[in-house]
Amino acid sequence: MIKKCLFPAAGYGTRFLPATKATPKEMLPVLTKPLIQYGVEEAVEANIHTMAIVTGRGKRAIEDHFDISYELEHQIKGTSKEPLLTEIRSLITQCTFSYTRQVEMKGLGHAILTGETLIGNEPFAVILADDLCDNNGNDSVLKQMVSVYEKYQCSIVAIEEVPLEETNKYGVIAGNLVDNTDDTYRVTDMVEKPEPRNAPTNMAIIGRYILTPDIFDIIRNTKPGKGGEIQITDALLEQAKEGKVIAFKFKGKRFDCGSVNGFVEATNYFYEKEKNV
């Protein structure tokens, strides 16, 4: 069983300045919920209730969000506003939240390694909150991935096809189709942000992973790559060389809420969805 979900949440969110100067990008709301709450809800749907969050300076709002605000509770108790806190109260009751700080921003691989103290020696999920996913009536993306992990018992990455000209924004995989019925590929190669002419395919990794605990030692021995950062793609490539990474083409819709365009698209999508409920 996958019992823990890691949320790397220490980044600066520079594409949203000045909004993120004092507000964590993970706390930017799509409608009335912050991005990271959507991620936690997705983990809970996958029957994961231990949340490990890697934060940094200026991220206290995340900890406060997943805590009880006695003053606010008192102010709205018995009013029409009280039900607005039902969802977050439920998460606080169901889940355990633990935090550690990433002192320096050295890439996603380093952020995941920073979370080792919260994870320990067990397989775990990773959610990047600025990749917001909607299941379109299917199981949540992470729940789908847990089923794939139970079948293959190795690291799993979620992928989707992107326009070839956008491969330089993603980690891109090459692999051999394992199973038509669940769109799984055994990864043979992974490249971090390749230019279109060098991309092995247009199948891009998005912000959902299930990782086996040996990844921590691999990251420790991974040299900094593009931009001087320790890339999780490079670490996963070492597992892939041993046939231990499965790429899964998930069912659902993903929004890149790390970009302004994607954030606006997600807001409009969820607004229309709520309006039609």
C-alpha cells in the first residue's frame, strides 16, 4: 500500500509575481480552494492520509491552511458561512500533515530528497500541486496510479501527449508498450526538457509520481543537470535502465497551473463545472 504523499512546495512561483511575493503559489485559489487542497483531496481519494510537505521560507500559509482557525470558526459558527469550511475540516480530521524545509532550491530531485526524513523506507506518492488534474468521471489520477503500482511494484510516472514544440518544458520518456488496456509503457529513456528535434517522443511526464524508496540513494548520487539542479528525471533514468519505471497514460484532464494561461484555463473549467452541478 502507498500510505504517504509528498508535496514539494518550496518553489518561489516567480511566474506569478507579484502575487507570489508573500503568498505561496500552492495557495493560489482556483475558485475557492487553493491548489494544494485539490492535491490533498486527490491523495485522499487514493486512500492516502499521511501528507508530507516540503516547504521553504514564506510558506507558513500552507501550514495554517491545514490547521484549525479557532477565531474564524467562532466567528462563522451557526451562520450560513459555516458549511464553507466543511471540506477543509474533513481533510484536517482525516489526514496527518508533517513538514520539513528545503533550505536551498536545487531542483525537484533535491526537494524529494529533502522529504526523505518524512517518508522513510517505503514507496510513496508525489504530487506537484501546480499540475491540477480533474478525473472527468474516472478515478483520480493518483488512484489510477496506485492500481498500476500494485500491478508492477516499481516506480510509476504519469504521462500525457503534448505538442512536439512543447517538449522543452517537460521530462520526456521513450518506452515500450506493456499493456494496451491500461496504457502502460516500460520506460527505456528519459530526457529532461529536450528541444523538439532531440525529443525521443512527445510523451511528457506530469506532476504525479509513485516512487520506490531506493530513489533517495539514487538522488544522492545524481549530479546536477540542466540549470545546475538535481533532476528527478535523471534519477529515474537510473531505475529505468533496470526496467523499474512504468509510464502510465492517465485518464483525465490536466491543467498547468504553474503558468498564467493554464491557471486561467483551470479557473474557467472548474467554474463551468460548478455552475452545471
